[in-house]
Amino acid sequence: MKSREAYAINIAERLKNKEIWFDLNASVRLSAIKDEYPKGQKWFNNFGSSFYYRSKNLPLTTSGPELVEPIAEYVDLIRTNLSKMGAVILEMENRTK
């Protein structure tokens, strides 16, 4: 695993463990959907070497307006926890110096 990739996954895992990001159950609508991906040992899917994500499959009948509520709730979670996220990242930066 490349250093940049290891660094990104370490931060993502810490943020998930502290329940300050990647908490898809923060949304009432999303918490009703039990299956979260990826499943099993792997905590995250990824695009490239430093973009990690978790997901849930929404029903095919979900309309655009129905997507707004969970997206807004998730954005609120991120805003609420922004300083905590920064502290986790700063802690990681200080450890690598």
C-alpha cells in the first residue's frame, strides 16, 4: 500500500471510528436502509488511491426531492463535526512529522 493511500485510509478509519464522518445512519431515511457497503472485512470502497467512501442502495423509486433530505442531514453532520475532523487530521499530521 502506498504511503498516501495508507494515510488516507487511516484518516477515514479514525473518522468512522469516532462516528464523526461516514455515519450513514445520521439520516433518518438512510438509517431505515440496513445494508451498507462495502460489507465484510473491507471498511471502504475507493476511487483511486485517496478517495474512500461508504454507501447504501436507495430504492429505484427514490425521487430527486426524496434525496434532498438525507443529503442535507449528512451535510449538517459534516458541518457539525468539521472542527473534530480537523483535529483528527491535525493529530495524524503531527504523528507523521
